[in-house]
Amino acid sequence: MTLPVLTTLTAALLVWETLLLIPMVPGKLIDTRDFAPLPRWQYNGFNVFLTSLGLVSLAAAGFAMAGARWTFVAAIVLGLLYVAVFAADLGEVFPVVPDPIPVQLLVLEAISLASAGVLVVVAITGARL
């Protein structure tokens, strides 16, 4: 693949991950689990982290489309963070709540986990060129 294709694909995957993340906000539309057992600081901190992850991903996508080469490294880090978040939730590591994970959330997280892996591979390829 050529560099322009890789930058476009990296930007598209960063936006894709963000769009998949939006409906998965804890305690809302798709993630209907009760987070009351978590300490407030953990719940709020997790939401701040997820929001920041999405916003930074969108910013990195913009820089990728502008041709900034450093965005491949940023995309690797962001992709690994997405992998960590979704793997931790699917593996019931964090957040741990008594409610089972809703089926819709399970499907979205599995898709997001797989596409985050693709993002990391594409970004590594772009960084190597």
C-alpha cells in the first residue's frame, strides 16, 4: 500500500472507532448496566477517559488527513487503548458490575475490538514506510 492510502485508511479507522464508541457510553442507550456499585470517581474517570479517547482520535484523524506522519504513532497508541478498553470490558476485568453485558453492547464491542486490531496493524505499516 502507498502512504496516502495508509493515511486515509488510518484516519477512517480512527473515525470508525470513535463512531462505534459513541453509542457505548456507560449507562446510556446500549450499555444499560447499572454502574451504581462503582465508586463515583471510577465511573466519572472512565467516562472522561472514553470521551478523551474519542476526541483525540478525531483530532488524530484530522492530522492524518493533513499528512502529519506522527499520526501513525498516535494511531498505534490509540488503537492499543481501544483494544485495552474493549478487551477489559469483554473479559469482565473493568468495569465489574452485577448486570450482564447487553447483547447489543457485546456485538459492538467485538466489532470495535477487531477493527481496533486492524487500526494498529495499518498504523504500524504506515509508521514503517
